[in-house]
Amino acid sequence: MSKRQLSLNLFIYPGGHHEAAWRYKGSTADRILDVTYYQELAQRAEAQKFDAIFFADGPALADNVRYAQRFRFEPITWLAAIAIATKRIGLIATASTTYTEPYNLARLFASLDHLSGGRAGWNIVTTSNALAAQNFGLPEHPPHHERYERAREYLDVITRLWDSWEDDAVVNDPASGIFADTGKIHAIDHVGKHFRVRGPLNISRTPQGRPVYVQAGSSDDGRAFAARFAEAIFTAHQTLASAQEFYADIKRQARAFDRSPDQVKILPGISPFIASTQAEADRLQDEFNELIQPEYSLTQLRQMIGLDLSGFDLDGPFPRHLIDTGSAHGVASRFKLVVDIVDRDKPTIRQLVQRLAGARGHWVIAGPPEKIADNIQTWFENGAADGFNVMPPWLPGGFDIFAEQVVPILRKRGLFREEYTGATLRDHYGLSRPESLFSGSIKAIA
């Protein structure tokens, strides 16, 4: 039996994950609209045999773009351009079940999977930004439970669309004049609360059968949704204990859905500041934090916890009594994460925004390469992670340092691959290829 190994993704934010990355002297702020910049980042990650690159997305402009490079590319289009510049690395794009329709999205991801030879993954989100509703003609943003209700039906519909062509439906025989066996192409005839979709899809089944299903919610609804549908889960944790609790809960819920826990990969985010000594790494992190603009940081915090602290002394104690714990604001899991930091560490407002500036609540760690590798190994070997979303504080330099100094240590310890052993994202993650729901040998999603 082969030894279990890490999965590693490069999570690409335009200039890097620290909110002030674009202001750092080593950044490439002038290239954020240059597609070759992203192609080069993907090529760098592929050279290191990373499982995938990942783009986040949201269908609204954040109200703090004045202070940071935080606009959004449409990621499927961008990944199509990256696909032609790479050969093996997975390509994961975020798309919302609240503000898209299943048929159109099924076509987009099927096209990307065909175009890339089986490397597409879909990060499934329900969208937390209430501003999005105004871009789609809705009077208000749907409530949390309703978004997840729609998402469950959405997954049922889109899965059937991707499966509507059986694997051997394409005959492509010029001699007989038969291109497709129409007996193996199926209407889905879905009628539900949110969707009416006849099908079938107008493109054949993809190399992976379906794109890899990725999910990033950690609320109670998000956990249940992930355990039922997701094959990889992106999550944020500040402590080993928190990550272990999440990991155990997801694996338990997956078993309850009669799924193999090994087919659900849990990948927390890690944003490392790396230098030859601890003191140098701390100075590097301080250098980034000195570039923080409070107007941006406080807007981010308000979006997370629904509290405007713009008139408060940044070096004063955080006003914990003003947080309304009865109703989460924005992303429910981030709300809990911030409250947990406040309750556990009793930070000042400035200390809290610095904690969150590094990677919006993901795990930020500073130290020499051995310390970073040690912590990755500890989480991996102690029931907290199957791998990580690597979130460099700045790009491309932050990734290059991780690749040159941390990855070789992980390889030396037998924790990460030397070479790719497969061609698809499913291969990289060790996921099975799903059989079509219409093949006759399995039942439809319940």
C-alpha cells in the first residue's frame, strides 16, 4: 500500500493573500491584468507537481476596492487561458449556485474539462455578499438556509446534466453514419422548487465524468452540504484543535451519507511568511502589517462580524460586548472564527485586524522552512488535514520561497510527490471517477 501523501493547491489572489501585498516592494502589482502572469504562476506550481491552482470569485464588487487589488476575474474564462499553457495541474474555479443557472454552468465546466483533458474542479459557493442580489434583479439577498436549499437542488440538477451522456454514447463512426447512440443520451426532466430543466446537456460526458466537486463553507449547513457532495473541502482554521474537530466531523458525516471518508479531501488554507530565522520571518510579517490601511481592514472586519469600529481607538481593547452573536454576518463560518479569536486571545482592534490581514482568517504562520514543514506535517499526521491550500502572502515571491525551501523538506520526508502519477485532477487527489447516474448500475442522488 502506497504511503498517504499531501495534496497541495496554489490559491491565487491577484497580488497575494495579505491585504497589503500589492504595496509590498516585491509585488508585481502592475501585472494583475496580464494573463501571462497567471499562466506563469500556474506553470511554477505545475513544475512543483502541485495538485491544482484555485481562483476564488464573487458576483459583486467589494466596497473596499479603493484600498486593495480585490476585483474579480471570471475564473472559468481565465482558467481556459491557463489550460493551454499547462499540461497536468488541476484548474479549480469558484461559481455560485445562487447567481447562476445549472444548465449554463454545466456547459462551462464541461467545456473546461474537455479543453484541459480532465483537470477541472468546481468550488461550489452559495455567495455571502448581499450586494450580489442587486446585480441580478433580486429585491434582497436570499437567507442562508434558502441558499443552501437551492444549492442542494442545483447539485442534483447539474450532476444529472453532466451524466446525461453515458460514457460510451459517442460512437463517431463515419462508415455507418452514426455519431451518437441516442439511447445513451438522456433527458433529466427535472421539476423542482427552484429549477425546471429538461436536458440533456449539449456536450458529451467529460474526461473526469464530472468536474471535481469542491466546497468552502464551514457553517452547519455548509458542513452537511460538503459531507454529502464535496470531494475536496477548502476551510479556514487558526488552531490544530479547531482543524481536528472540523476534520473529524466532516469524515463522520461523510460516512453517514454512505461515502468513503477517503473520497473527501480536507484542505485548510496556510499563508506562510518564510525566512532563514524566526526573527527574520517575524520582521517580514511586520513589514507587511505596517502597510495595512485601517480603512480597508475595518471594512473587512465589518463585513465579517457586522460591527463598524471606524471610530474606535485601534490600540484599545476589542469591544466584545458589541458583537451580536445571535446572528452571523457575511460568511457564517468566518463570523465564528473571528469571535473565537476575540474570546481566546483578547486582542486589541489593531492586533485583530493584523491577524485577519494575512489571509482573511486562514492560518498565518511565520518561521524558517523547517518550522513550516513541521507544522504542515503535524496537521497532516494528526487528523487535521489531507493537504493544504497554499496562500502566499505575496506573489510570485511568496510562492517561490515556499516551493524552493519548504517543498523539498516535505519531499525528503516522503510527504509530497516527486512526479505526477496521473493526468486528471481526480488522479492527483486520489478520487474515483464517478459512474453516470444513467448507467443503470447505480441509483440517482437522493
